[in-house]
Amino acid sequence: MLIEICPGKTWAATPCARTNLCHVNQDHLRGIKICCLDFMLNPAPVLLAESDPCDILLLRRAFDRARISNPLIVVRNGQQAIDYLAREGVFADRHKYPWPCLMLLDLKMPLVDGTQVLAWRKEHHHNGGLPIIVLTSLASPAKIQEIMDLGAADYRFKPMDFDGLVLMAQELRFSWLEKPVLSA
């Protein structure tokens, strides 16, 4: 992992899964006024739009194994995902259903599919800085281009085994959930 402490200067850093601290060789930091460099998990929930109960259970276990402490809020179809993003119906209570820091969106869901959720979000300008990662078992290059054009931040193919799912969860953690915090 590379981190940028000063504009234009990056150093290799090793994230520690146990402490959430990121270790940097101190020789690289001489002359820089930094007392603490932490990588903290964003405490906001992750919104998972997934209809398959087995996939939900496996992703929860992968998050645990990857030491992702963010609450996982699950909606089971595309209409519930839209309602959550619009804060309508049962999802109107902002304390009970806080704004997520990341959304994992399955493409194949009942009522409204993942592509339709992305189209709704784009049409209604519901960005709110929320990155949406699309999860799919298989997709053509044209489908991938379509979901990216609709505003997905990225896409992931669902791994075929649990170890692959844990690796995907770890990658999501380091890429989307951990934020560098500098304190002097």
C-alpha cells in the first residue's frame, strides 16, 4: 500500500489487520511533523443489496474474517435498495438506517435489478458521495460498460470459494473503507 503524507511524496506502508494501524518505516518520515499515522475504518454501515440468503451469510462471514467492523445492512431486492437510498418507507428513520459509506449491489435481484437501481440513482441525482460496487456472477463487457456508465464506482465478480470472498472483502476494506488520519 502506498500512502501520501505530503503532496507529491508517497511511501510504502504495511496495514496491520489486528490493530488497523498502518506502519511506515520511520526513516522516511524524518523532518516531517507527524506524531501519529493511523488508518481508521469509517464507522458508517455498508449497504448490501443481495437477494440470496447464502451469499448474505457468506459475505457476513467474509467481513468477519477480513476484520471489517462496519455494520452490514441488508436489503433483499432492488426496490428496497432504492427506498433506502431515497430514505423512504421503513428506511425514513435516519438514526435507525444511517447513510452508508459503501454499497455492494448485486445485479440479479427480484422486483428491480441492480442495473435499474443504478439508473434510478443517476436519474434522481442521488450520489451523496456513495461509492457503489456491483457484484456479479458473470457479465459481458457490454454489461460492465453499462453499469460503469450508470455510475458504479467499480465491479467485482463474485468469487467461487470462501477464501476468494475473504480476499475480496479485504480488498474492499483497504480500498474503500479505511481512511488515512494524520494527527500532530
